[in-house]
Amino acid sequence: MANFGFELNEDQLQIQKWVHDFAEGTMRPAAAEWDEREEFPWPIVEEAAKIGLYSFDFLANCWADETGLTVAMANEELTWGDAGLALAIQGSTLAVAGIVANGTAEQVGEWVPQCYGEPGALKLGAFCVSEADAGSDVSSLRTRAVYDEANDEWVLNGTKTWITNGGIANTHVVVASVDPSLGSRGQASFVVPEGTPGISMGQKFKKLGIRASHTAEVVLEDCRIPGRCLLGGKDKLDERLARAREGKKSSSQAAMATFESTRPIVGAQAIGIARAAYEYALEYAKERKQFGKAIIENQAISFMLADMKTAIDAARLLVWRASWMGRNGIPFKAGEGSMSKLFAGQTAVRVTEQAVQILGGAGYVTEHPVERWYRDSKIYTIFEGTSEIQHLVVARAISGMRLT
Ligand SMILES: Cc1cc2nc3c(=O)[nH]c(=O)nc-3n(C[C@H](O)[C@H](O)[C@H](O)COP(=O)(O)OP(=O)(O)OC[C@H]3O[C@@H](n4cnc5c(N)ncnc54)[C@H](O)[C@@H]3O)c2cc1C
């Protein structure tokens, strides 16, 4: 009897439809407006919270799926609705992933629900790693965490940049250096709870795309947090630092542990934009007539659409494989997580560009959504590791060499 298949089960299909209906009914009609306003779309996130889509329960439900596919599917549907709005809804998940990847069960129970809040009293989370001089090179973070033993407090100082939900989040998860001489092995993750003095928003950035998602600097000035806010706890950190000082191998590094688990999800988001653009371009190509026939009747157009569909399906297969591997604890020996994000991100950029091409002049103006999707897609080759860094991860994994 076959024990392998690509068919989604009833539960998965039901969730897919539920998220799709929200994307189609609530996100699509609002997308252009929030892109133009460049503000955090509180009413849309509120709608998502009302139906349980913006909640820890929904995330837990998705994670419960042993195939790992539900998280990917839900993310694809949301970005199919709109990437900026989807990131407003999903931005807190990165903080949650940071807590889950590095925290104890008790810390997960305490802090994760505080990244969502509830309808009428929404809360947000932010995951703060990047700095002006430490983007791809997370080993050179300058933000420092110093332990004040007398008060059992950590004191954080530094400036984070390009942070999704930065400064407007209730809970910030901050990766900081405890021992700079150890590079990324000397780093740890901390939760900065709501209302902590010494954390503030710096400049808010204006962006090419995903404009409904809030991106800003986060400034930490003598920001004091209780000892229990160190994710994973002090004993584990001391043990890890001692191993690093002795030159022994460590199993995980704070920022990397988070990124590894989230890359296939980011890949799934990229596929959602690509699929939206492909579907739109396909319909347009059947309708639009030039030289007395539909433009799809030209092989130049129909083959382009065939390539777009092929790339989208290939990207999805890579994302689903990595999602399944991640959920089932199968190590990414060939950088499969990075591979999926790399291919899906590049696919989104190429497919949305092809969609603009198929629409011609109509693709370049704001009457049609493809110009927005084209702008939105570009971030998927940049954040959570640029395409070059994903190449590096895969190249190192397949060669076993410390390539640069
Ligand atoms: C909209 C948005 C949202 C973001 N959200 C968050 C967030 O929530 N939290 C967070 O911590 N960060 C966030 N980021 C930051 C993001 O993760 C970084 O921008 C990204 O990691 C790249 O770092 P960088 O911008 O400093 O580029 P750089 O590292 O300066 O890279 C510049 C160029 O050099 C290339 N390059 C660098 N090193 C190498 C190398 N070794 N080999 C080959 N090429 C290389 C890069 O691929 C890139 O093309 C966000 C960024 C944006 C734009």
C-alpha cells in the first residue's frame, strides 16, 4: 500500500479555505489603501483576531499538524491576499519563533500569548536582530547585554534597525551580545516586556513594498529587564559560553536557531505573491486582445505563463519538503530550509516581473495590483537572509567546507 502522496487531508483543506476566504474577502479589497497609507493596518489585524486568525491558538493548531504543511499553506494564502497586510498579521510570529526556539517551556507559556493579546486589546511582537553594521553578518552585533548580579537584571544597550513591528510591539525579543569576543556564540536572546523603560522607537522607514507592515529602528538605552527574561535561562547560557570559550562545538546560536525554523515559512509567503500575480496575468492574457486575438494565443505569452506556473509549483514543493523536514526534526543536511527560501524568493521576483510584462502598460500603473505585487516581492530576496546568504548556507552544507 502506498504511504506517500501529495493530497492534502480534510483538516488542511478546511484551514486552507478558511484563510483563503479571509484573504479574498477582507485583505484583497483593503490592500491598495493600506499600501498607500503606509500605516499599520490595525482594523485588518483586528478582523483577523476576531475570527481567530491572529492568535496563538491558530499558530498552535497549525504547528500541531505533523506534516508541517499547514503553516506553509496558511502563509501562502495570506500573502496571496496581500503581502503587506499578511506581514502585519504574521510579524509577531517571528518574535514567537524566537521565544520558542530559545526559551524554556515556562517562558513560552508566559511570553507567547503576550505577542497576540485578544480582539479589542491586540498586542504585537517584534524580533530584533539586525543592526546598521550587522545585517547578513549577525556575528558582529554591537548591542550589549550586561548582567547586574546584585539586582538579577540584564542591562541592554544598542540600536536595532529595520525591525518589523519595531517600537510599536508590546513584546520585543532582542538578540544581544553577552561576550563580543565569542561572535555569534557569545549572543543570547532576551524578552523586553511591555512597559519596560529604556526601549523606544527610532526612525520609521518608508519602503518600496510591503508598506502596510511597520518597519523601524528600536533603541535600547540602559534598558533593564529581570533576569528571568533571558531566554533559556542563565545556567544554560553560562554552560554554552563556557563551551564556546573552550572552543567546543555548540548546538545552536540564538539568531540562527530562529531563522532556520522560519525560512520555509518565508518561502511560502513568497509563493503566495507569485501565485497571485500568475493567476491575474493568466486571466488578463485570455481577455486582452491585440492583432485580433487574445495575447495568450502568442507562444511568447503562453510559454511565459507556463514557466511561471512551473516555477511556482517547484518552489512550493521545496517549501513543503523543508516544512515537513523541520516539523519532523529531520536535519537540513543540504540547507533545505535556505534552499526553499532562496528559490521561492527568486521565483516571486521573477514571476511578478513577468506578470507586469504580460499586462504591458496596464501592469505598470496602479489600476491593477501587479505593480504592487512586483514591489512587494523584492523583500523576499532580502530579509531573513539575502539570496546570497542562502546560497552560502547551501554551498557550505553540500561541500562541508567553510566557504565564504
Ligand atoms: C522590510 C524589512 C523588514 C525587516 N524585518 C526585520 C526584523 O523583523 N528583524 C530583524 O532583525 N531584521 C529585519 N530586517 C533586516 C534584514 O534581515 C536585513 O536587511 C538582511 O538580513 C540583510 O542585511 P543588510 O540589509 O545589512 O544587508 P548587507 O548584509 O549589508 O548585504 C548587502 C549585500 O551584500 C551581500 N552580502 C553580504 N555578505 C555577503 C557574503 N558573505 N557573501 C555574498 N554576499 C554578501 C548581501 O547578500 C546583499 O546583497 C528587515 C529588513 C527589511 C528591509
